[in-house]
Amino acid sequence: MLSHWMVGHITDAVQSLCEELDVVGTTVPIVKIEQPASLEHGDYSSSIAMQLAKALRKSPLQIAELIKAKLVQQGSMQNLLSRIEIVSPGFINLYINWETWMQCEFVLPECSAGKVVIEHTSINPNKSAHIGHLRNSCIGDTLVRLLRRVGYKVEVHNYIDDLGNQLADTVVGLLHIPLTGEHERFGDYCWDLYATTNKAYAIQPELAEKRIEVLHDLESGSSNISWVGMLAAERIVREHLEDMSAFGIQYDLLVWESSIVREGFWHSAFQLLQKTSLFYQETEGRLAGCWVLKQSAEEQVVDSMQKAATDHAADKVLVRSNGILTYTAKDIAYHLWKYGLLDKNFTYQKFSGDLWITRSSGVENTNFGHADSVINVIDYRQEYPQTMVKQALGYWKESEKLHHVSYGVVSLSPSSALELGIDISEGKSSYAMSGRQGIGIKVTELLNIMESVIERKRTEQSGLSSRVIAAAAIRYYLLRFSLQTEVVFDLQQATEISGNTGVYLLYAYARANSVIRKAQERNLQPNLNTVKITSLEPAERALLRHISGWFDTLYSASKELTPNTICGYAYQLATLFNNFYTSCPVLKAESALQPFRIWLTAKAQETLGDALQVLGLPAPSRM
């Protein structure tokens, strides 16, 4: 990677300078470089001289000149740097020799050996998926693609809570509430049924008691009610998988919560936790008889200050006094298995294609689990339960490699809410979705609407289908915001052709592909060894400079687990390529300029195609 190469050389120069000035014991700041906003300030720049001024007792300009001299002695000037300029108050501006750079092959650093298990989606199997679920899946799938791209072995899990309250509510509705209406899919019917059931609880207390009975039956797995629950859950899961497949989202393993309970995973986890000082049984107070996680003194203080402390009690309690397990208890058992810390394993069956599920009547497969690190993609509202899981694993070193990728929820813009028939008379800036109230937008519904919007806006129909473009537009829209941002989904914005949209990226790639195709038709395929740069237009240099940072961006995003970093890079790349295409003729360029511009177009296409693959977007030959 280019920036790593430069950081390494500058670091060596700084260390040599410190030795020469006899300040070896001084703590040297970490060398960082960045691409200046203005091309006049170099291709890359470092402010390390200003950070060293106090320690070295010299002016930043003097230090910068000394570092430059060291870089020249290293031979860096004869390699990838064409020149180094020192600018007040002490910036070291680096200019790349782009002809030399074109001949180099940069590689990503080798990733640490080991296996990563990424769990994402994990939708309750009680109704159709909505757009909030889709953001989770898009983030998770992009992380899978990103980590695989940089060299990790990744296994993808989707956890199915087939014993939870949500499925119990749907089963109560199926058994006790008559509901008719036009529905294309079972999950859509259950969407309305789930909302109807929750409304009925308020006026039929006896119906709420049925939920408790259903929960017990689901957990036992031996009654007709449990079979109703299993069949309903499996049917809805298949529909969820169809929804996600439209966005290129795939999984390796579906882990059913019922497998964890019925196959004795919690029993094994219980035995392990009892050996730690974290887990104990309360003997008095409101939690008497419950098995709970002991909190640290700091957490106890925070908890006592929270007015709604009782809201979190269920997350600390793993086994209630009546013996019923909390969701967190089952999640802890699941995570102990993920790391291979339990003396048990699931058995598996094929569900569809290459997708496996946990099933008691299945076959053994030792390939699953045994993770070196685990990443869970779950929205910010689950921060506390995730902390409890990490705390429970704190007895083992594996807890250090458990990462919660938290993200903001999705709501609807007023215009999108109005288009979906939601009452916006309150005048809010956004409208939250609620499954219990039946408020929201289903994934299939959104895709159908977006497909219609794309179809109306298109002027050409020879390339990708409108449905594929619609899926790409939705996926990019959900990915481009920083993770903690609440996404206010707006149908109009997501389908714009210009601006920071998925459609804009696809058009840029298709444009580059068209140029390359025409060049090939004319036998204009430049040999890299003979491509020369006579001079660089600002648009050419800006595009080159951005392309050179692709591997650095990949590496940084994989370490920080930030898919939006890739979105930002891809959007800027598309913008810079379009600027280059507009200001610098390619196929009609002068003979001396044409080979380089064709090569640069191909390099931009290759890099943007790589970014699109990581983002899970198509790379169209034409739109």
C-alpha cells in the first residue's frame, strides 16, 4: 500500500534523526500522512515535523528539512517520489512519480491468521422483513465481503429466534384471531396478524395469558402448538431469505434458538459459568432464586442512577426463578459455542443450496464455529444485552475478540411515509416504524416501489433490469451513512442519478466500461510498459491520486469495520472519473496522450469495480 510505504520511510527517517540528535528515549509520535485537499500541496503530506518540535527543540521547518535529507539519503527520491517540498510552518509535501507507481504492484498486508464469524440479519421469524432489518443485512453482508476481500476466512451466521415473544404473538394470532384480507405471502399476512394480536391484548387480558402458554409449548417442542410455531417460522424464514437474496445477501448457517435450548447447550454453558466468579444465584430480594451475572462496581453505580433500572434486569438475569431462560442466557451459550468453548456441537441439515441449518436429526459437521473472532451486527438498542454477553465471556480471552457493530435505526421521511399511506399530520421530521402497530415498509414492498421509480426515470432499457438497479440503489442508500446515524429513508433521494447514490456509481462504471469496449474495438489496448506520462492535467492527477489510496481505504475500513468508508471512497472515485472524462478526451485524445488516458480509464474501472463488489453492487457493462 502506497501510504504504508511512505509512512515506513518517514518513520525510518524520524528514528534515524532522533538517534543522530541523541534523543532516543523520546516518545516519537506515530507518523501519519494524508492527501491534501489541494493538489498544490502535494499528493501526500505529513505534519510529523510539527509534532516533533518540542521534543527535538528545533523549529518545525528545521525538522522537516532534516527529515527530507534523510529521505533523500534512503533513496526514496529515486523510487516512488519525484520530489519533496517543505512548506511553512513545517509540512512535508510528497509528490509521487506516477510513471514509477504505474509499474509497481502493491498488496494488502497479510491479515492475521484465523476465522471470523459474522452474525447478521437475525430477524424474528414472525412476519415479513422491513427496511430496518435490511439495513442490518446490508451492513453485515458488506462486512463479510470486505473482510474476505482483505484475506480473512469468514463464516456467516443468521440467528433465528424461534422461541421468542414475537413468534409467540403470531402463533397466538394464528390460533385465536380471525383475520381475512388479500396477502401475496404468508409473512405479509402475519405482518397484519401480529399487529392485530398486539392490539387485542389490551382489550382481551385472557389472550395475553395464551402467549405464556405458547412460549412454554414452543420451548418444549413436543405439542401441536410447537409444530404450528415451527412451520410458521420456517415458512417466514424462507421468505426472509428470498428478500435478502434480491440484494445479493447470502449466509452459511442458520442457527435456530430452539436447537440451543433443546440440545442442551445452555446446560453446558451453565456448567462453565458456575466455575467463574461472574455467575451466581440470588437468595433474597426481587431476584431471589434467579441466576444472574454479577456486575462491576462501576456498572452497579450506573445502574442505581438509572430510573429505568428494572428495564435492564432481564438482561442481567440469565435464568428466572421459575427456571425459564432469558434471551441473553441463550445468546451466551451460543457465543461460547461460536468460540469452541463448549463440549457440545450442533448437527446440521441442508436448508437450500449451500445453506445449512442446525437440526437435531442432522449430520455432524466440524467446519462450523471455532471462531477466532466474532462480529455481531445489531442495532444500538441492543448495546446493553451485547455488553452482558461480552461480560459473561470475560473469564475467557475470547471476549477481547467479540465485536458489536452497532448502528442507527431506519425511519421514513415525511414524503416517503405519505406515499406509503402513513398519517403525517403530526408534522414530524421522520416517522419511526413499529411492527406491533403494523407501521413500516416491507422489503418486498420497498423494492417494488423503487423498481417503478427507476423504470419511470430510465431513458434506456438495454442494460441492467430496473429491479436490479432498484436493489442496488436501496442497498447503497442504507450503507452510505455512518453507522451510528439514524437513516431517514427517502425514496426520491435514493433513486437520484446524480449525487451520492448507488445509481450514480453504476453509471460511472458503465461509462468507463463503454470507453474501454470502444478502445478494444479499435485495437487501442495500451501496453503498460510503453505508456508514458508527458504531463498531467489536474483531473488526471486527482484521479490517479485517489486510485492510489484504494488499498489503504480497504485496509482501514476492514480494521474499523466501517462499510460507509468504502461508500465514501467509491463516490469520490466516480466523481473524479466523471470529471476526468468530461475534461480530458480519451478516444479522441492526441496520439501521445491517448495510451495513458485509456490506461487510466481502465484503472479507474478496475478500482471502482473492486469497490462495487465489496459493497455488494453490480458492475454493469451498460445501464
